[in-house]
Amino acid sequence: MKELGFDDSVAVLIMTASKVIDKTGTLDITNQLGLTGSQWRVIVALSIKEGMTQKEIADKIFLETPTLVPVIDKMEKNGLLERRPDPIDRRNNKIFLTKKSKALIAPVIDFILKFRKIITKNVSAKDLETTKEVLRKITKNANSHYEEITEN
């Protein structure tokens, strides 16, 4: 029987790292800034491009649109976001940051930069670049395979 090597699988290592980074970062930013993981991601996405639809934001931050709806609702209720009807397609709303959420952009960016330093401590710049390059290749290969299997 072939040995799977589950704990040494690239996919398992990627998922484990991703989950630990997400769990730790979310707890840390919640403790420091009072934002959930989804909330800070929405703020960052909109700081780059305001006026996206909920679907565009969901795609950008890797959430399903139905999962994002209550996040947007809560953020709007807390004065962090504003929904405005899309002038081209009135079935959609465009989402905008408020003055209150714009004031959080710099602290969120500071948090992210500090957190990156924490999680990459003792990892050389060369190793980080190699890791990013390898992950891009793995992502490209997985996307190519996904396209192949969904064409049929």
C-alpha cells in the first residue's frame, strides 16, 4: 500500500499555515482594533477601490457573497460602510467607506505590516521570495487543472 504522507503534503502545509495565520491574525486584530477578519478585509479592499458591489468585494476577499452579506449589514449598522444604489444597475448596491472606516485604514495597514514581520520572523528574504514564487506556480497549476475539469 502506498504511503500518503499526509503531514508532509504541500496542500496540507499550505492549508495549515493559512488557517493558523488567519486564526492568529483575526484574534490579534480583533483585540487591537475591534474588527473581525472579514471586516478588516472589506476595509482594505475598499481602500484600494471604493464603490465595488458585494459580489466584487466577496471575490476580492475570498468569501462567498451570501457569507459577506451579514458582514456588510453589520458594518453598515456600525457606521463603517454605506450602500448606494448602482446608477447603471439598480439591482446592485455599491459599497463605500465612511469617515469612521477611513480612519481605520492606517491602523489596519500598520497591523498587517507588523503581523507580517511576526509571521516571517527567522525567514530570509530569499526564502520568502522563493516561497511566493512556488505558491504562484502551484496556484497557476491548480487553476489550470480546475479549468480543465470544469470545461466538460
